[in-house]
Amino acid sequence: MKRSSVGHMQCSIARSLDIVGEWWTPLIMRDVFRGMRRFEEIQGSLGIGRAVLSDRLGTLVEAGLLERRPYQDNPVRYEYRLTDMGRDFSSVLISLKQWGDRWLAEEDGPPVTLIHERCGHEVEPILTCSHCHEPILPTEIRSPGRLGADPDDL
Amino acid sequence: MKRSSVGHMQCSIARSLDIVGEWWTPLIMRDVFRGMRRFEEIQGSLGIGRAVLSDRLGTLVEAGLLERRPYQDNPVRYEYRLTDMGRDFSSVLISLKQWGDRWLAEEDGPPVTLIHERCGHEVEPILTCSHCHEPILPTEIRSPGRLGADPDDL
């Protein structure tokens, strides 16, 4: 079922979802970040139909998150590599992972641990402001189209 | 069309998408963060069918991101409020917004500007490590199930 597009909305979240909001798409990106580059690897990881995977990979290539490169001639075969735009999507996946770790983990803790190589500690990201370097709290964001928790909600 | 669940996967991203991966759901959360609490407000904002919105709100309440509270008696009417779990989802929306601002904005720039009230500057979040306080770069993350760009990709 092809749903109507929300990409025309004057909203970066809607435009992003227009590309990556199909359910499988963030999981495909997750697998590419894990080092999977070939159709069969991703298909095996996700247990997804070939037609669906082919369609989603095509969307990601067309949108510019992945690049399709030949890795073999005769017959020519392709693999998928992250572009700068795709690599920049890691912050979305890491934020989604952290939220899931925090709220959806089972008794034995989060299923996958990530290590921040620079310091050797487990990745526990904090969204900080590039100007004041303080954490960005949902109650401290304001805008004409506000994306922050209403103080009355607290 | 109800797709098969990915919530059973041993992956916090998959579990998160099982709740919030339906296309409209992050936009519903966006609207609640903007201060919309009532069914009609959200419906008017998104132009979404009543049945779909009712279903998605039900999922968000059941999963614990929103709370349904009466705001009027006789007849009783309800509004939707963020829970702690829902409020914590702001980091995912902000990351998604920033990615869209960076890669999908049109010539006149990002459609919505957010202000970090603490310092008065525009919100430009950086994902930093809670241990070493340095930015978390996609190439500096390692794990058995790696979620970081392969250095060979760079």
C-alpha cells in the first residue's frame, strides 16, 4: 500500500519521514552501518522480501543516503555504500536506539551494547547545544511551531 | 495493511519502530510536543483520517508515550499528554529534524527554527558522549553488532 506523501509539508521531520519513514528503511540503514553492503546480507538479516528490499534500497539510493557501486565484473554485481548524507543519519539511529534501550529493554538489559571508541565507554549519547554545550532539554526549546514539551505538561 | 511486527528482534531500533515506526506516529508526537493535546487539533494539523488517528493515538497510549486524561465532564472529553517516556522521545524528533534541515531543506532554509531557551541560540544539537563529553562520530562506534560507519566507507 503506497501511502500519500507527507514530503510536501513545511516540516523537516515530515520530509525526512517521506524518505526514511517506511518501517524497514531505518533497519536497512542500521544494517549498512553494521557493515552489510550486499543485497543478500541485508535480506538475510531482516528476513524481508526481495521486492520490498529492492524498492527500499532504490529509494535510499535515489534520495542520496546510499550509493550503488559495482564490486565485481562479469557478471557485474553491486554493493551499497553510505554517502555523507547516509552517514549523517547515524545520529537519528543512535537516538532511536537509546530511547529503545531506555524504555523497551527487557530484564537482561539492552540487546546491543555500543562502545564509544574515543573513550572506551558505552555509548550513552546526550543531545547538547552546539552554542552553549549544555544538554538540550525538551522543556527548553521554543519556536513558533514549538517542538518541546509544554511546561504545563510537567 | 498491518505489517508483520519487528518488535521481537533483539534490537532497540526495531523495538522502537514497532511502536513509533508507523509513518504518522512521529508526526503525531511532533504535534503533541508543539502543544496540541486534543484529537481535533491533531487531526486538523495532519489531515489524517479519524480512524487512523484514533488507532495511532491508542497505540501511543498503550505503549506509554501518551496519557489520556479527561479535561471536561458531561460530556466527558479527553486530551493527550506526554508521559516521561513520551517526553524522552524528543531527542529522536530533534535528531530527525536536524537531519532533514541539513539534507532536505529548500533554498530558503529549514522550514521551522527552534530556539534553545537556555542560551537563546538556534537549536543545532550535537550528539555527545556522557562520559568523555566529546561528539559521537559514526566512525568511532564499535560493537559486536556494529552501529557506526565502516572506516572503509570513508
